[in-house]
Amino acid sequence: MLNNKSQENWFASAFTILELIFHSAIRSVRKGHGNAVIGLLMNIAQTMLLVAVFYTMYLFMGFSSGGIRGDFMLYLMTGVFLFMCHVKAMGAVVQSEGPTSAMMKHAPMNTIVAIGAAALGELYVQVLSVLVVLFIYHAAWQPLVIHDLLGTIFMLLLAWFSGAAIGVLLLAAKPWAPQAIALVTQIYSRANMFASGKMFVANSLPGFMIPYFDWNPLFHTIDQARGFAFLNYNPHYSSVIYPVVVSLVLLLVGLMGEFYTRRRASLSWGARH
């Protein structure tokens, strides 16, 4: 009987946490804009604008898709979608409620719930934006053909997961050096405009340039996503295992750092003397 009671309590606690994450995710989605629909439309417009900017740049500068035969817009969107999902997930986690937030005074709220809610809320916004943009392209431009849809979706989720893992690591260090972490977050986001590899194909790079990019998990996910999306592209310089392992290690280190910071954080850290 004691075992059954403990099992029931475990399930009840898990359900309570999941319900709390669900409501916190809704709050994180609405936090960016008072009207959730307007906030979603703004994210869709931002994604479409980024695709249009890269399309115009490629058109006028005469760039090509690096030997990938297929839909050029799909080539652009695979890079832009994964870049947006990665960077937005990292930013949402870094901006989530910290250990000194007023929300932590309300049990059973804690920082793990806040992190999960921020990450899941951003995933919801990004996936919905991707679906809307793809539907508009499919209906208004030309039929969309993706060679391996499940593999491409998995790469999108991996880009989100790696961004969330990096966000957890930065969030753990944020109370110790908030201005430095804000600067690092901006530098990393801006650097990924080029370092993510969304503007070129990894197979087209000369060998001496590969080490400048293969440290980046987003570089691997974008290149692998194009391998799944296009029938005639086989990535040679990227892998699926690398971003998975790096993301798990960063998440583990970030959670350890967050636990350490949570036990030592103080409201007086930001006070002026």
C-alpha cells in the first residue's frame, strides 16, 4: 500500500509540474506581446523578411545554392528556419525567470519550470511560424517537395534543443555577470548569421575553411537538414551525432551551474552601494 501511495504521489507531482509548465509556456508566449496573435504575426513577418532579404541578396550578387539541384527557396528556408529556431530558443531561455525573480516566491514554481516553459513556448511560436510560411509558399508560389520530411523536422527540433541548451548555460552564468552574458548572447546571435552556414553549403567549402565552422552545432544541423530536404545532396562535413552530444553536455553543465547559482543567488546582487 505504501508503494501504491508513493506511485500516486509521483504521478500527481509530475502532472502538477507539467500543468505548471503548460501555463508558464502560455505566459512566456504572451509576454512578448499583449495580443498572442499579433505576436505570432510579428514573428512570421520577421521570418519572411529574413528569407526575402537573403533571396534578394543572392539574386543581385549572383550567388547560387552551391550545387544543390532543387527548389532554391527551400534551400534558403532550411537555413533561415533553423537559424531562427536556434537563436530564438537561446534568447528565450536566457531571458526566462531567474532564481531572484518574484515568480519564484509562488510554489511550486522554480527555475527549471521557467526554463522549460520559455523553451517550449518559443518552440510553439517557431513551429507555427514555419508551418504558416510553408503553407503560404506552397499555396501561392509553387508546390513544396521535401525528400525526407521527418528527418528535416528532427533537424529543426535539434536546432531548437541546441539553442535551449546554450541558453541554459548562459542563464546559469547570468546572475554572476549579467552585462557580460547579455553581450555574449548578442555576439553569438550575430555571429551565427554567418557561422551557422545558412548562406552556403558545407560541401562547397574548401578543406582549410571547415574548422572555422564545424565547432558550431547549428552548422551541422542546417547542413544535415539540407541533406534530408534534398534528394541529391549528401553532407560530407557534418553529422547528426555532434550537435546531439554537444547539446546534452551543455545542458548538463548548464543545469549544474543553474543549481549552484540558485542556491547562492541573492536579491542584493544588483543593488548599488
